[in-house]
Amino acid sequence: MTMTLPSEVSATQLLVRPALREAVDTLDPTMRRIVSYHLGWTDEHGMAVEGDGGKALRPALALLAAQAVRARPEAALAGAVAVELVHNFSLLHDDVMDGDTERRHRPTVWAVFGTPAAILAGDALLTLAVEVLETTGDLSAGRRLTGAVRRLIEGQTADIEFEKRALVGVEECLRMEDGKTAALMECAAELGALLGGGDEASVAALGRFGRNLGMGFQLVDDLLGIVGSPEVTGKPVLADLRVRKKSVPIAVALNSGTDSALALREYYRRDRPPNEEEVRTMAALVDDTGALDWTRDRAHRYIAKAEACLAAVDPPEDIRATLADLTRFVVERDR
């Protein structure tokens, strides 16, 4: 059974989507066509479709954070749009760097329009995010966004560097994922609270909520890269092992000191990519080390920390319940 986003979280998309479309409409026609395809609004010919635009978790978090400090969600709309634009900037570039040919059950932008177009589309979204946030007139909001982008780039840089190394430590892998994923989730919550008029303590507490939620989300994503169903995730079966990615559960497995870890290291040292049988053997080796259970447990610990952060904010009860539902979705989802 597929775990779905809480209905209150999905409802925030009714506010975000029109504002996101309005921002994208300011791009030049070529970029607008490419970005609209990436966001699932159109096909490659520019014809409107009913596509999967993703979970929109980050903008939802921004709007909920504003409500947590007792503001209307509209107060944080510019922040919500900005973080969603930055997130999609990173996805466009990630697909190019990773050579991924499929996202959300259809070809990626670079596979359809070419690598230069995908890179430029990502650049356009990053610039647009800054422009959208500038309309708030809040300089500190802009600094938070650019700081998150800096951490995101540092995380992506570390991820690429890990590809050249035979072994990566678990803690440095966690730091990499903190930059790649948690930084923008933290920023989304901070922006929502800040633009909603929250005090410094509330902004910080909701930022910590977002950061821990982001780490839990990424660890579950790592698990899905190994054990997820391609029909649900939209990615090839055993996707991370196929490209010998060093995600957290794989780093845990490789550093476990077990016989299975030694066997797994041999597959990671080979010059050629693994075949289908070898990929499945690698998955079994990872499981044998206990790395999958370790990662699940760590994800739950991050989520528990996220929930504890809400006590410092004391949000309205309905918003607290929605944020609690969101944490449950993060650890129970299958896509």
C-alpha cells in the first residue's frame, strides 16, 4: 500500500501551483517550455498534460511553518515558491551529473532536450528563485536561501568526490546528505516562520524541525534506492547499487567489518558495472551487514528529533497534527 501525503499538506499545493506557474511564465519561451516539461505540466512538445510534479514537500513545509507561528500561509508563499524552484534546479543538474534518464516515470530533461538545455534550465530556476524571494523585501530571507544553496552545492560536490574513493565514512556520508537534502528542508521551514513573522526562537526551532525531517527523508530515499519498487519510485530496480552509489546504507555496509562487507567492497572496486545477477547479490550483501536496519533506525531517530522541536514553538493544534502526520509520511513512504 502506497503511503500518501497528508491531505493538509497536499492542499498547500493549491496555493503554490498558481504562484509557481506565474513565476515560470516570466522565463523566456524556450526555458519556459523545458521547465514546464520538467515540472510535469506539459509533454516535450509543449502540450498540457496531467503529470506528476512531485511531492512539493519543501513548499508545503514553508507554508506550514508560517501557520505554526500563527500566520496565514499566504505570508510565506514567496518563500515556498523559491525553495521549490531551488529544489528543481538541483534535480535538473543532478540528472545530468548522475546520467539518470528517467524521473517521475518519464525521460529526464537532458535526455529529451540535451545536456546544455538542462543545465541552462537549472540555472534559470536558481536565478528565478532569488528574484521571487527579493519581492518580499526581506534581505535575511535571501541570505538564508543562498546559504542553503551553498550547502547544497557543497553536499553535491562531496557526493561526486565520493565516487572516486573506494571507501567513505558513515559520518562524512551523513554530512554530505545534510547538505544535499536537509539544508533546503531547513531553509524552507525557516523561511516560512520568518516570513510569517515568527520570533528568532521559533524560526530556529522550525529550522531544526526541517533539518531533521530532511535527514529522515533522505535516509528513507537511500533505502528506496536499494529496496524500492521501480513501479512506485519511477527509478530502475536497485538503482543506487547499479551505479555503485555510496549512500548512507551502503557506507554503513562497507564499513561494517563483516565478511559481507569485504565481498561488497570487491564489487565496488571493479572497473566494469555489475550485471543484473551481481546487483542482486550486492543488495543481499548490504542486507546481510544489517545496514538497512541501521538506516531505518537512524531515520526514525531523526524524525523523533524533528517532533521534539515542535515543543519549542507550540503551534496551533491542527498544524501540530499535520506536521506530525508529515513526519509519519516521511518514514513510511514507499516512493
